[in-house]
Amino acid sequence: MHSSHIQILLWAFPIALSVHVFEEFAYPGGFIEWVKSNKPRRLKSTIYYVSINAAAILGAAVIALRAADIVGYSLFLYSMALMGGNAATHIRGSIQKRQYCPGSVTGALVLLPLLVVGTLQILDAGLVNLTLAVVCVGIGFFIGFFIFSADIRKQDRI
């Protein structure tokens, strides 16, 4: 069984992700409108955004409940990096469009710092080695930033 600070860290992720989704869709909300105003190549439906965010929060909760070995902690790092990469795209969108992209604040102040602190804590506790952490975080961040990114037109990307 892991220590109480690792348990807190594991549960901080689904909570942080929930706060991020709240910023995107409830307060101040407006993420879908932001996407529409930036004319994505293909607009996704509201049900897509609801489903993908619900699945991400549920997945983070399952990982928090089940992480007990190197596989669980690796999935935790990968998942945090995936959402950290997505958070970075919200920030990129705000900077690039010079317009607030919902999700930028919690991305910058919650998800990205949690990724850094979480990775360092998992490494410090010896739950994964450095090589595995770099692979999990690297792949997760890449996919989160380039695949599951905030919707902006390809030609507008930095």
C-alpha cells in the first residue's frame, strides 16, 4: 500500500480534472463557443465533449482507486501528462488568439503544476524509474498536446 501523500496525489488528479472541466463548461464556461469562433476544421458535437471529459474524469478516478504497482503508477503519469498536454493547448490557444480559452486558468495553475509535482513525487517514492517516467510523461504530453488539443485550425497552430 502506498503512503498517504501518494494517496492524496492520486485523488488530486480527478479533482483537478473536474475543476478544469468546470472552468471549460460551467464557470466561466464557453469552451464550445470559443471553439466555434475559431472555426475548427471539423466541429465536434457537445455530446463528444461531454463524453470525452466524463471518460477522462472516470478514468482518473479508477486509476486513483486501483494504482498499486508500477503499471498503475505509469498509467497515472501518462494520464496526468495527457491532460497536462491538453492544458498546454488551452494556454497556447489563449496566447495565439489573444482571447481567453476556457480551461487556461486551471490548466496553468492546477493541471501543469500537478503534473510536475506528481511526477517528482512518484519518482521520489521510487514507484517508477526515471526512464519509465520520461516515456510515460513524454508520450502522454505529446498526445495531449498534438492529438487531443484545444480545437484550433491546423493552419493557425504555432
